[in-house]
Amino acid sequence: MQLEKPCHFVLFVFFLSLLSINLGTVSTTRAGEALVKWKNSLARSTLLDFWSLDNLTYLCNWTAITCNAAGSVTEINLSGKELAGTLAKFDFSSFPNLNSFTVEDNYFRGPIPPAIGDLTQLQYLNLSCDLLHESVFNNLHNLQSLNLLGCISDDIRLLHNLKFLSIKGNFFEGSFPPNIFKLSKLTDLDLSYNKFSGSIPSDIKMLLDLESLYLDGNSFEGSFPPNILKLSKLRFLDLSSNNFSGSIPNDIKMLRNLIQLWLHSNSFEGAIPSSISLLGELRYLNLGHNHLNSSIPSDIGNLELQYLNLSSNQFTGPLPKIISNLTNLLVLGLNDNKFSGNIPSNFLKDTTFIDTIDFSNNNLSGNIPKEFSVHWNLECINLSGNCFTGEIPATICNATSLQILDLSNNGFSGALPHCLGNLADKMLSIDLGNIPLGLELMGKLGELCISFNNLTGNILFDIGNLKLLERLVLNSNQLTGVLPRTIYNLTNLKILCLKGNRFSGNIPRYIVFKIRKPWWFLRHIGGLKLMTTT
């Protein structure tokens, strides 16, 4: 008997595995039949042609269907499929392991069947409010993620286990929805891009587990919400594009776990609090488009910032050398302020990963130091709208990844480095102080702006090789000579501005009809006479 027991056990496991396989097949068949039945109740759509009783074996490969290792449907994602109909024929009981259901951006109407409450594994729900009715949330006690489009129900307070809530991009008006404060387990809340107004209620402090709070793109107002400072777990905070005013509180240091802080496009004023340097985890800081002034705290150089935007404020004085300590910077925006003086010779020398530099529209002057812009991965350099003089250093060509270069509205003189022609494969837009030799190699260039300098000479005859050029702006220089006939080869040209130069000769009328805005073209001919015949 003792020898028979192992055999009995093996047979038991064998029959159990057969039963499991059989149950899995039954479950797959049932789910497939349910999907086909529901599809047949919808308006005809070729996107669901593969949903067929003839393809039940391949259910897990059907459009919008995801299965687990056992072949049971766990996810249905029909977002943006332009389907029309209802969920009345959808048999939720055929999907016992469904944990994600997404049907937003379609044309479904009517209520969600109460049977959705039987989906005990459902954790993620993303739908349009055209499907909601008052009791839809009654049984979804395990729901963890909810993305709503078109409304927010009072019954949302019943979702006690909800961790993620997004009603982003609707047109909700009024005050902050009070029922959200009942969701004490929320970790991520996104109310961005609505029309909410008023102040942030003090009850925001009840959401103690919040790690992400996105309130951007609304009309909230008042001072920096003090009770947000009690949300010590916050890692991502976005209050941008609202009507907040007053100063940035020194107690911002209480949010020690912040990784991203977006306060741009408000009316904050005064100084940047020095305590911001105590946010040791901070990587992204955007304070642009406010009314901040004073100096930039020297301790900010102790952070490990990757993104710093201080644009469109009222900062004055020389470029703060402390920024050079931010060796991990990828993006630096200091544009549209009142910074003055020279660019220090070793400024940003050690920020070897930086890819975007914008110092435009300040009062900076002097020469561009030879040590500037030596980083190979720089993609965008904008120094326009300053008072720079002298020649452009050849070291700018070390930025072999450069796509956008804007040096316009300065006082540059002399020849540009010929090596700029070697950047042909990457360059998309160039706004310089001269037309460099080798420009004809830049076949991918879409925009060429060479304006508001004291440039002389002719336009290169090879400019016609820039087949993808859409915008050519040469105004307010001292360019002379005849417009090269090769310019007529720029068949993609949409804007041509030549005013404020000393061109001579005639221009055929037919070129006007190649340009999308001929009225704009005619007003900015720049000394040329339009021929009356072709």
C-alpha cells in the first residue's frame, strides 16, 4: 500500500491538471462568446472584425484584449476606438479576473450594468461619464484607479480604496470638489486643465498619502495654499497656470520629498526663498512667468537639478555663477529677464549633459567666450535679443547634436565658422548673424532667420538646395545684390521676409503664388520690384 500512494498522488495531480486546462478552456470560450455578443449589439466597426467565434482559440490576441498566463482576460482597453452603442449586452460575469476596463473616448451611452460590481478584481476604470448613473460606484470597493471624462459623481466618496483619480481635461467649473476629501487613500490626484476657481480648501490636508497633486491649468487663486505644505509625502506638485499670488513661502522646505515643483505662469512675487535649497530630492524646478525679483539664492547650487526655468521674471544683475554648480542640468531657461554683463568664460563648463540653453531677451553683452557651448549633446542654444558683439566662436560646432541655434537681434560681426555646415544632419532651425559657407549642406533645415544684425554681402546661390525650408527671414540687415534665382526652388516656402536690406533687381510674380501668405510676402519685399509678367 505504501508503494501505491505515490502513484495515486501522481494520478491525482494529472487529473487535476486536466481539470484546470478544461476549466481554462471553458473560461476562454465563455469570455469570447460574451465579447462577440456585445460586439454584435454595437454599431458596425472594422476595428473589432477579429472578434469572432471562429477565432476563440486566439482570444488573447484579439484587439484591445490582454490575458494572464492562464489565458484569462485581465484587461480590456477600447480607448479611442470610436465605437458606438451601450454596455447593456456586456456580460461582466464572464470576466472574473478583469482588473482593468477602459472605454473612454467612444460614443457609448446609457448606464453601466450593476453587474460591474461583481468584478471583484477590478482596480482600474477609465470611462466617459455618458455611461454613469448614480449607483455605479456602490459595489466597486476594490477600485484603485479611476479616470473620468465628462463628469464627477457625488458617489465618488464611496470608493474608499481609490488611490488614483484623474478628471483631467474636462470643463468643470466652480470650487474644488469637496467629496474628494473623503478619499483618504489617494496617492495621485489630477484635476488639471479644468475651470475650477477660488482658493484651495484647508481640507486638502486630509489627503495625507498624496504623492502627486496636479492642479495646473485652472483658475485657482489666493496665496500659496498653506495646507499643501502639510502633505509631507508629495513628490510631484503642479500649481502652474493659475492665479496664485503673493510670495513663495519659506516653509516650502517642509515638502522634503519633492522631485518636481511647477509654479510657473502665476503671479508669485518677491524673492525665491533660500529654503528651497533644502529640498534635496528636487530635480525639476519651474518658476517661470511670475513676478519674482531679487537675486537667485546661492544655496540653489547645492541641489541636483536637471531642469531649471526662471524665465519671464524680473531678475537683474549678472548671470548667477552659482548655476554652474548644477552639473546635472539638462535644461536651463533664464530668458526674458533683465540679466546684464558678460557670459563668464567658464559658465556651465561642467554641465556636460545640458541640451537646452535659453538666455534670450536679456541685456547680456560682450563676446561669446570660446569656452561656451562646447557640450556635444546641446540641442538648442538661444541667445537672441541681447547685445552680444564680435565673432561667433568655432567651438559652437562642438555641439554636434545642435538642432536649433538662435543668435538673432544682436550685434555680431565677421564670418561665421564654416564648420556649421557639418551640423547638417541635425539642424532644423537656424537664426544667426550671417549666412555661413556650407549652409547649402543643411538639406533638412526648415527655418532660416538672419535678422536685425549688421550683415553685408549676397545670399548664397546654393540656398535653393534647402528643399525643406519653410521660413526664410533676412530682414533688417545690409544684404545687397540680386536675389539668386535658386530661391525659386524652395517649393515648401511659406514665409519670406526681405525688408530692411539693399537688394536690387526684379522678382518674378509667380514666386508669390508659391507662398502660403502672399499678402505677407508683398509687404516685406525689401527693396525688390515685383515684375508684372512672368
